[in-house]
Amino acid sequence: MKTINLLRFVILFAFVLNNGTVKAQQADSARHLIDTLLQFSKNNSLFSSQANWKKIADSVRFKAANAGTIKEALPAVQLLYQLLGDYHGFITYNNRYYGWQGNNKPLDKTTHAILIKKIKEGYQLKKETLEKGYGYLLIPDNNPTHHGAVNEIARQIRDSLAALDPAKLKGLVIDLRLNPGGDMYAMIGGLTNLFEPGKLGAFIFPGTNKEESWNVKSSNAVDKVYSGSDTVCTINRRGKALYNLKVVVLIGPYTCSSGEALAISFKGRGNTWFIGENTGGYTTSNTSFQYTNEIGVFVATAVEADRNGHVYADDVKPDDELIAGDDFDNLKNDLKVIAALKWLKHKSHHPLFQ
């Protein structure tokens, strides 16, 4: 009987000891995440040079002092992004996003009821002929999840443009109102027919004044999109070049992140006009690394500029501001589409071109 009691005691002691070891390891993991994120942000953040790093580190570590798990350390992670003013950076943990939403601009539920409703309902790549000679292409966000997905998305966009019989087009509406982000290179790749080969935009790293441009090159009916010296999308061209085709780009508050980068790619392009509302304001570029299989780290490291060097520190603004009036289900009633058609048909009479 005493032997059994002793055995129970040994088992209980081993359980308590093991449980304590696991908790200690989890707490160490939480502290290591905080330390790693602090150092990575200090070395790479867009806002690093203006930050009081001692104050930030002390505040973040104090917030995480009692964190016994990664999950319990997440509020400290969010505090870091807040103190940096990094509203674009975040970490992913178990397929959820954790960051600081300081740049979110709540939309008026009455004014933007249709836009909000459409975002919630869902949407997809859409092509439509508005009138004879005038096409419409809605470019949604995307999420490439496997090798080759970037090129696949580009081909879907390219084929949708080709289906509009672009050789007979007099003008095209590119709709980015339902584009909160994804892979910018897939979207640019699908629209290479519209871009003359060369620089479309650049990431500017203020700390070092380094610039990394994104470009399009074409050779033997194959278009390639580059980020710096890296080839990020390759696609076979369909149809003729449309460098001079008149294009209206529709933008709005849900045009964010890579959607904004795509919009910036059209800035400086000839025969191009922007109609709609200010974009969401995520015109920064993130640098990322995979901390563990469950945790990815993203930190804003650069601002975006167009081909002419104009930096978009806040958002992308339209040439003609038009608030609300959206109707994605019936484009004939969509006020922004109506305005786009008017500009495409009468561009030569616009004061800017007189």
C-alpha cells in the first residue's frame, strides 16, 4: 500500500515538474518573440529613425512581462506597431492577423452602403462591355497560396482583358474599388498589355535612400514583371500592345495595399484618368519573415512612389473626386462608371488637355 502511494507521489511530482517546464518554455517563447520583433523592427522599420527605441522597448516588454504564452504576448505585439505608427505591419498567428488598425477610416454606413455590402457579399474578377468600344474590368484582391499561383492569377486577368476584344476598344475602365490587396505583381502581370516596358513605380527606403523599382519588360511575346532584379511574374502576351489606349482607373476607400500599388502603376501613364475617392492609405511596403510555422512577421519598411518619383505617403487621390454612387450589380447606374465613360468619350475636351 505504501509502495502504491509512493508511486502516485512520483507520478504527480513528475507531472507538476513537466507542467512547470512546459509553462517556462512557453513564457520563454513569448519573450523571444518580443525580443526578435523589437530587433527586427529597429533594423528595418520605415519609422525606425524617428522612434524612441528605449521607450518603445521598455513599454512593450512591460506589456509582455506576464505573458506565459504567445497568445498572451499578442497585445504587446500590437502595442509595438501602435508605438511605431505602423498601421500596415502585423504578425500572423494561427491564421489570424494581429496589428494596429490606427489608419482604419470607418466609412459612413449610409453613404457607402452599397460598397460595404458588396465587400461583405463577395466579388470576383469581372469583365463587361459597357458600350460598343468601351470595356470594363474589375480587378479584385488575390491570395496566391502555392508556387506558380502568381502567374496563374496574371493569366486569368490577361484572358479577361483579351475577352473584351481590346483591338476594337476605344477605352477601358479598370475598377479597383474592391481591391484591398494581395500580390501586386500578379495584377500588373495580367495588365502588361497596357504598360509600355519600363519603370512603373518604386519602393523608397527613407533610412538608406535606397530605391527598388518595379518594372515591366517585353521580349518575344513574353512579358515579365520585375521587382528590382528579381523576376516576379512571367506571362505570354495575348493581343497587341495597348500602351495608348484611354484608361480610367476607379479607386475608393477599399482600394488598399497592393491595390494601391497597382493604382500607382497607372500614375504617369498617358491617356489615363482617376475617378472616385481617396484610397485606404496603405501605400507602404512590408518586409516579412517566417518566425515559426505558425507565426509570420510583417513590418512596413518602405513608401511607394510612381514612375516619376512622386511619393504617396498617405494615399492615392483621384483626379475627379466622386463620393459613393456605386452600383456593382448594374454598371449602367454606377455614377463612377458613368463619369468614366464620359471622360473616355470626351477626353480631348477636358481642361487638362486643352
